[in-house]
Amino acid sequence: MSKRTIVPFGPQHPVLPEPIHLDLVLEDEKVVEAIPSIGFVHRGLEKLVEKRDFIDFTYVAERICGICSFIHGLTYCMAVEELMKIEVPERAQYLRTIWSELSRIHSHLLWLGLTADAFGFENLFMQSWRLREYILDIIEETTGGRVIFGSAKIGGVRRDITPEKLDEILKKIRSYQKEMLEIGSYFLEDSTVKHRLQGIGILSKEDAQALGAVGPMLRASGVSMDIRMMGYAAYGKVGFAPVVETAGDSYARCKVRIRELDQSVDIIEKCVQQMKEGPVEIKVTGFPNGEFFARSEQPRGEVIYYAKANGTKFLQRMRVRTPTFANITPLLSVLKGCQLADVPILVLTIDPCISCAER
């Protein structure tokens, strides 16, 4: 029997962009068990609902994570709007969808660049982040922010986008779409990438469902599950099918995200074409009462916001379950049996966001 060794992995590692910590139990170079340590950073965000009124808390929700900040704020607003029986204007729903997909594009491009960097493809890393800067420029032009948008609000959105600006945005992202497909194909067709990813870290369809995987990690295992299909915001009107792969390995997880870049551009195009003139917000009066679960699809997977209110300006309870937290258990499953050298790449294939997990 080989001697077992426990090797601490993270929270600081040259390859990892996120401070995730794992204790790896090794037999020679083979991982036989991975033990996570999460919760190092307690920010008390869920406790703040008792000190920030339900309208102001939208700003707090957006700051749970910088990469998917808009969708955090949007999902919180969806929960409160349901409690208050608020019907959001149609144009605001389309604008929410456009900003959600711009968030997805910039998040996936960030992930692609970091993963390319882990392989030593510095040129591909720079090209991915160069394209991401163009997407952030569009976000800044339409919301005023590059990281925290500040455009989601209870009852709609804070800003409108003129028809001329929408046409300009559409032309820009169409031109970026070709470049995104090119750099994605360079990554997926590279022999080194295939050698390091294909057949590595396989998560079966049954395990993905049993372990509660979400987002690209779930869809890469052959499960056609995308919360956007529930039709929140304007997703029920644009018509699309979830991006699904069946191999369940690290390569499939990367392929799902790269294919979603193309899909997001198509969704934005449909929103611009279908969106009609109208108000982008309604006046909010009264206070929320009751409890509700709101669900949406972040770039990393399903996020859940639970809100409980008692008719005052402060919520009684707010609970967030983020996709990274949900994907940690499936990650531990795929790490078992892998080689130590494959651990950083496997961690990156779930696109971890510890800022979301450390609430």
C-alpha cells in the first residue's frame, strides 16, 4: 500500500485566480480525496438586510460578486418584486436580459483568459481579455459602471438605452462575435488542451444530478438544465436552447462556455430586434410581505435568492445560494483519482468564484 500524504492546495497558488483551499490526500501523485475549507471570509452580507432597507439592499446584493454583480442585483429585485406583486415594464425586462448576457460574455471571456494562462498560452490570455475590455466598454457606456453596473432596481432598471445606441451595440458585438469564435476554436483545437482536458475529471450525468451540479458543469454532463428557460426577464420571448455536451469531462465544460459566448450574442440581437418603446421602471410604494425564492442563471450556474419580509422596510431574512457553492461537491468528486498536476486545471473548469461563496 502506498503511503498517503496530505498536501495543502491554495488558497494562494500561481494558477488559481480565486483563493480556494483544498487539502489533497495523495497516494504518490494520485489524489484519493480532496477536503475543502470554505468560509474563511465572513462578510455578513445576509445580516445586512436588518440594517439596510429593502430598496438600498439592491446595492449590497450587487457587491456580493464583481464579475456577476448585475445578475445578483437582478435576482434580488425579482424576489422583492414577487413579494410586492410588482409587474416590471416589458422594455425593462429586455434591458435586464441584454445586461445579463453582456455579463455572461465578459465573465466567460475572463474565464477563458485565465484558463489559457494556466496552460501557458499568454497570447490567448491577452486576446481574451482584450475582447473582454470591449464588452466592458459597452457596459460602461450603457450603465456608467464597468464592474458594478448599478442599473437594476426594484420595479425595473435605472437607465434606458436609446435606439441609436442599441444599433451601435449590436454592430459592435457582431464584430466581436467572429473574434470570440476564433479564439475559442484556437483553444479547443489545440493538441495540448485536448491532451490535458479530454477524458480528465469526468462527471457522469447521474452524478451531476445527484451531487447538485449547476450551470455549465451540469450541462457538460448531458443535462439540459438552464434556469433561463423558465422565462424570467425576457428569456421567455427570445427563444433559445441550452448549450449541452455529453462527455462530462473537463473539455466538455470548457466547450459549453465557449459555445455560450456565441449564444449570448444571438440573445442580445433578438432583444434589440424585439424590444419596443415604453417605460423602464414603475414607482414602488409600500413594503414587501411574505417569502419567496427567486432563481436565475449566472455565468457559473443557478443562483437562488430567498427573501422573507414582514411588511416593514427591513427584510427579516435574505439567503443566497451561489453556483460556486453548489459546484464544490461535484468538484470534489471529479478530483478523486486525478493526478496532482491536473488539480489546478480541474478547479478552473468549474470557473470558481469564491467571492460569491464567501458571503
